[in-house]
Amino acid sequence: MKTELLKIDSPQQTDLLRRAAEVLRSGGLCGIPTETVYGLAANALDEAAVRKIFAAKGRPQDNPLIVHIASMEELPALVKEIPPEAKALADAFWPGPLTIILPKADCIPDAVSCGLPTVAIRMPSHPIANAIIREAGVPLAAPSANTSGKPSPTTAQHVLHDMDGKIDMIVDGGACSVGVESTVVTLCAKRPRLLRPGGVTLEQLRDVLGEVDVDKAVLGELASGEKPSSPGMKYKHYSPDADVKLVRGSLESFARFAKTYPAADTLILCFDGEESAFTNETIALGSASDAKTHAQRIFRALREADDRSFRNVLVHCPDDRGVDLAVLNRLLRAAAFQIVETE
Ligand code: TXA
Ligand code: MG
């Protein structure tokens, strides 16, 4: 299959939007920009189209997909009920990087929900994503547009790298502004529960909902055989071919630890101003306190490690506050939970 790359700069380019919408309406797959990461979209109500997503990504069959909508009018048809917490979250954070798990309506195909009685819904804020959903006239199922297990794509080039020849079209709408996937919160548990941290922070969720539980899989490793609340949490994820380790400790002790690795094979991900402590190649993720920039840069940096054939990546461990909780969650999985304490 030839994968067409289509650059769309603005939601006013209706002729181009129509071409992407046509691919989706006719059962094809289209990579689309969102504010979080690029998505691999199909018509969520077309079971055969949705199944193609799993094939293109090599995605495990039990990992359900997020359904993307462009307006609140679309929501009632997709879910069994809209609890007041959902309304409050939507008012506060939609459109934006938040996914809400709700009881699913019967029209949601099994291919989307993977046998669960629930469905994940998100309304992205990216103007091109919004315009494509509207133009297609159907909700779009879209996981991140990476090969399963690899770092998520934050540019159209990343999508092309993973999906060239496997999907019909990629819409290039520029680099993603958030850089990590949406926050996933379920309203189908006893209390609201954070399943995946993202661009909307736990602190922001608590401001709106009061108490919010944090699923154990957010920062912890599940025991083998343990059933996750979110199937995606059990897989090794976001992971380059290089071996990734998180390093916690002072800059001096990190630099000493880095010296135990062959310099030419080992990439350091650190914070601004720390580069000169290392003899290795470094990529700075922004200043230590700038979590939003860490999020914007993390997947690109992990992909760069593979593009440049590094065998090891040592990452200065971020905090667990604000958007850094999302960055830490992704890095823990990229590193298969390997953390080195250098102090
Ligand atoms: O920002 C995002 O959310 C991006 C963009 C494209 O919108 N999408 C994305 O999709 O990250 P994906 O498939 O890579 O991650 C979806 C996560 C998975 O961990 C999946 O297990 C979980 O959401 N999920 C989906 N439906 C669920 C459900 N009904 N119950 C629990 N978890 C669910
Ligand atoms: Mg993903």
C-alpha cells in the first residue's frame, strides 16, 4: 500500500480535510495530528476498519482504543450514561488532553472496547483533528500511531517511520504541543481513578472532582498475571531498541555512573545546564523544573536514540509532580522499571 503524506496547515483547507475524511469514511486508516501525540485513526463504528488498526500497529487484541469526538452532541450516542463527574470534567478539560472511561453504548464495536463494558472517550483540542472528525462525520477510534511498544509519535515523520506502506494516509499538522498521550481517568470504578497520567495533571483532576484514586500501575510494576485496570498498562511500552535506565541522584554521582558505560554507545537525557558534566552525547529535556518541556521532548529523544544507534540511554529521573508524573510514567515503562540510585 502506498501511504500518502498530506500537509494540512489550517482547518480552513477544506479540500484537503475532505480527502482525509474520505479515507476514513471509506474504511481506511489515516494518521492524524492531535495536541498530545499523533493518532492512527479509523471510523470507530466500522468494525472492519478498526481491526486494521490492530494489524498496522501489531497491537495486542485485548488493548482497547480511545474514541475521539469533536463536540458534546456526539457523546450521548456512544455511552450508556453521562454521570455528573463526566460533565464536570468535560466542562473543565474538553477539548483537550483528557480521556474519560464511561459505560459503553451498544453501537461501540467489540473491536474498539475489546470485550470491556466500557469505552474511552476524548475530545482533542488540535484544530486539524477537530476538523477531520467533523468532516468525516463519524467518531474516530485512534491509538497512538506508533508500532506497538515503541515511543509514541509527535511528528508526522515519526508516523511515516513506523507506518509507511501500512496505512492509507498521514496528515502532517506539525509537531504535537503536549508531547505525551492524554490523561486517562475512569468513572466506572467506585471513585474516579487515574489510569494514565498525561497533559491534564492529577492536581487539576482533584481540583474538579475532589478525591481521585491513582491506579497502582501508574508508577508501579504489575506482578506477572495481575489484571490491570487499563489493559495498555501491562505491556512494555514507549521503548526504543536501546536499553533505557532511569538514574536518580546528584549530577556528580550520575556523571560518575555514566563513566561506567562506553561513551560512544551511551546517550544521556538530562536537564538544561547539566550537559557539560558528561563526556557523552546529551539531549537536554528542558530546565529541571519545566515539566511541560520534558513532555514535549521525551518521545522525540527516545526515538533519536534509535535513529542514532545508541545502545544505552541513561535518563535523569524527573519528579512525580504535575506533567512530570506523565513523563515519569512513560520513562518507567521505557526503562522496564530499571531505576539506578547513584547516591
Ligand atoms: O492522547 C491520546 O490519548 C492518544 C491520541 C491519539 O488521542 N491516544 C492514545 O491511545 O494514547 P492509546 O491506544 O495509545 O492508549 C489508550 C490507553 C491504553 O492504555 C488503553 O488500554 C486505555 O487507554 N483504554 C482504552 N479504553 C479503555 C477502557 N475501556 N478501559 C480502560 N482503559 C482503556
Ligand atoms: Mg499508545
